[in-house]
Amino acid sequence: MLTVSNLVKRFRSGARAITAVDHLSFSVAEGEVYGLLGPNGAGKTTTLRMIATLLDPDEGQITVAGVDRRSQPLKAREKLAYVAAEAGLPDRLTPREVVRLFARIQGVSEPSRAADALLERLGAKPYADSACAELSTGMKRRVVLARALVHQPSVLLLDEPTDGLDVPGRRDVLQLVREQAEQGRAVVLSSHIMGEVERVVDRIGLVGKGRIVSEGTVDQVLQEAGAASLDDAFVTLLHGDAS
């Protein structure tokens, strides 16, 4: 459903070029949650932004549900949804208004019905007519997810979806992530809280300095590193140079 091959992104910093993503490759199947895990600054967000067509890669290829992202960026964008770490909801609009608006933008038939059904399924219906400014952080996450899913994308990209949430809120969001995979979507979950997402991912790619340093199931990565936790595995696999 999603294939990323030899992705490279460089940024200029004064006279020198910084490689944020360094020949990174991975793939995600239909119904799979892939954890793109690593510390802040590892290149995870840059990778997601390139997949989502918000940044152009310097090298490499991305295919989204059979569509080449470079040659057909608009068609690729139709097949995915990107949920950034920040909620980005307009304070004065209600969740119902926000999701209906995005449904219309995406050309969804019966946008009002689609928005209402999705808000109900994600547990946001009791707050559908409250101003977004009045919502809790956890409820805002649900509304943002409803906004992203209203056009039924094949690929879902989530950047730090539990950041800033309390324990119940994190648990709810991770459960929603698992539900999206069970509905057949390919999900990429980016996080620096490696141990937190163990129970929802099918496979992980540990990212350091723009490269995947290990990939597989949680058990496979732990076995490769000879470690008891993903945090320890990451440090081991980067030979203690994870910063």
C-alpha cells in the first residue's frame, strides 16, 4: 500500500548541507501499523512530510496505493491523510463544521452525513457543536483524525499522535490507530516514545540520523539488539550514539 525507496532530503544551513533523511526505505502493507520510531531530530517528520507531498525529496521514490508520488502528487494526496503533531483546528468552528468542510473539499458525496457518522464513530459526537477552542487535547485529536479520515484514505500518516495527552488519552488514541488498520488502512505511526506504541504496531523501523538502523517486529528488533526495551535497543544499535 505504501512503498518508500532510498528517500533523501537535504537542507542548507549556511554554507553546509545537512542530510535529514539518508537513503531511507520501508514499506507498509494494507491493514498494517508501521512504527517509525526514534528520537526527536531523527528525520521522522521530514519523511512523513515528503510522503504527504508537503516536501519534495532530493532523491528516492514513494508509491502510495499504486500511485507515484513524484509524477502524480495530487492523485497520491487523494489516497492518503497526514495528521501532524499540532491539532491545527480553527478555534471558532465546531468539530461538525470542520469535518463537513473538509468532506466538501475532498469531494465526498453527502458530506454532512459522512462527517456526522465519523464523529460518532470516533467518540466525538457529544462535542460536535462545541467550539474547537473549548475541547480537551484528547478530543481535539479525535476531531483531527475525523477530519483526516473523512475521504476514506488508503494510507494514514500520524506524527506524534499521543504527544501532550494524559494516560487515558494516549490509550484511546492508540486504540483508534489499531482500529484504522483493522479497517484495512496502511498506517505509519511516528513517535519518539518508543515503548508506548509497542502494543499497536505490527512492525517498526528504528530511525537514527535519517537512516533506519533496524527493522522488524518488536521481538525481532529486541533480539537483534540483545535488549529488554526499545529504548535500550535503539541505543545499542546506534553504538551509544543516539543523540
